[in-house]
Amino acid sequence: MKPSPYLELPDAADASEQDSQVPLPEGARRVAVIDLGSNSLRLLVSQVGGDGRIQVLNCVKSMVRLGEGAFENQALQPQAIERTISVLKTFARPCRSYGVSKVVAVATASVREAENGKEFTERVKAETGIDFSVISGPEEARLITMGVEASLPRADYPRAYMDIGGGSTEFSVSREGELLAAESLRVGCVRLPKAKFREVQDYVRDKSVMPFKRLLAKKPRELIASSGTAGAIASLALSMRTAEQTSVSSDTTVITIDEVRAVVDKICSSTAAERAALPGMNQKRVGVIIPGAAIFLTAMEELGFNQISITDRGLRDGFSFSILRQKD
């Protein structure tokens, strides 16, 4: 399996800076997409050539945990705001180095629900020049679907998609580029950090009865998951399968529901320190892996899938593709 294309930035001080200008081929153009979730902040730089082919040039991810404390307090918290702005300031240099023609920044659940969300985006614009748009849950689901579907082989049957975020979880069903259904649930691994596994399962089932019925009505034959939570669960499952630490790439990885249940048994019977020592465990997800796994397994059970494909494509890819396909 190929390594993940993401360069993890533990904090702003460790962010590497690119000093040299990357030449732009004739007829090509570049865009940068910044995806601000409730847990992770991502930068994706992509290029479309004169032949219309789209190429990913650079990916950067930092787990700034903007949603930490936001859902309990209905407001973004000062420390989380400072962490996020600090990392955003490091994004300007790679954008300049690649000579991007457009920077698009989108924020999701933690910002759209916070009472001080507008105040936050205004401060970000003043201090970094980055102008965030806050998108709705259904729009988030649509863009995630576009980004993931572009990396898959064509299929003439409906596929279901799931993306577990920090503040919300998006589901959709699509067939050959046609979006058939899109749902956004207010459940996420940052929103429910202290809840026990069974409590999260009950909460998800309560909130998903009608959304899941609408998804199942489209008769999806395959379930595909994106997001860091999905990748973390897959890495744990693969490590248990092979006794080696592995990572998820844009090439889809398939795991079974029995493997997911084995991961659940392992993490729920472990202390935080023991979870941190598990092969394949992302250290920054130790505190949110249990609610994330509860959402993940519950969705598989309720939607009736015995296996699931995992990819690292997602929202930022969908936005990037939609922009690059536009005419200037």
C-alpha cells in the first residue's frame, strides 16, 4: 500500500516552508483548497494541465482540533482558535511557492454552529488574508462524494459514501456522477469525546433512522469511507491483520465488519496509554478514536454492509476538482 500523501504538521513551529518557486507548465493553472474541519485543517494544492488532466501537487494536514470544547459551549474556544490561526499563517508560503491562481477556503460543522463563528472567520481574514466560506452539511456531503468518486473506477450501480468528521458525519449515495441522496448528521468524534461506545451507538441510531432509510432507498451496493477517523480504524485493522503498522492511501483499502469489531474490542478494553501503544494508532486520535469507531461500526450495521472501502480522498479533493474544471 502506498503511504498517505499527507505531510502531518504537529504544530505551526514545525511546519516546513518552501522557498523556491515551482515552475508552472505552459497552459497549466493551480489552485489551493483549505478545508477546516472540527478536528483537522488541510491544504491541498492541485494543478490542471493544458490537456485537462488534474494532478495533486502537495497535501498538508494539521490536527488543530478547532472543535475542541465548541459543541459543549456553542462557541469556538480561545486556545483552539489560536492553534488554528497559527497553522493557517504557515499556509501562505506554499501557496506562493506553487503560484496558485486561486485559494478557496471552506469551514464546516464547528464554525457553522458556533455563536462566534463569524467573528472567527473575520479575524482569520484580517490576520491571514484567507477568506473562509462556511458550507452546509448537504453541500459538504456533495463535495466529499465528488472528491472520492473521482478516484474510483466507474461503476453502473449506486455507491454509498461516509465521512466521519469532528462535528458532523456526512453520508451520500451516488451513481456515475449523479448524486442520488445526501445526508448530514450532527454526530462526530469531537462532538462526543467523553461518551461511552454504547452511548454513541444509541445516539447515532436515534439520529439516523430517517436519513438511513432515505439512503437505503437508493439501493447502494458498496460503502466507501473517507476521513481521518476511517483511515485510523483501517490502519488499526490492517495492523492487526498483518502485525505491521500500515497507512491508508488514495488507493482504496477494504476491511470487513468483523475486523472493525475486533478493533472496537481492542480499543474499548484498553486504557488511553494502551491505545496509544497499539500498532497503527495515530497518537493524535487516541482521545477521539472510540466515538469515531462507534459511529463507523453503527453505520456499517445499520446500512447493512459487511465490508467497507477506505480512501484518503475527501472534501478538499471535491472542491479542487470543481474549481479546476471551471473556465477562468
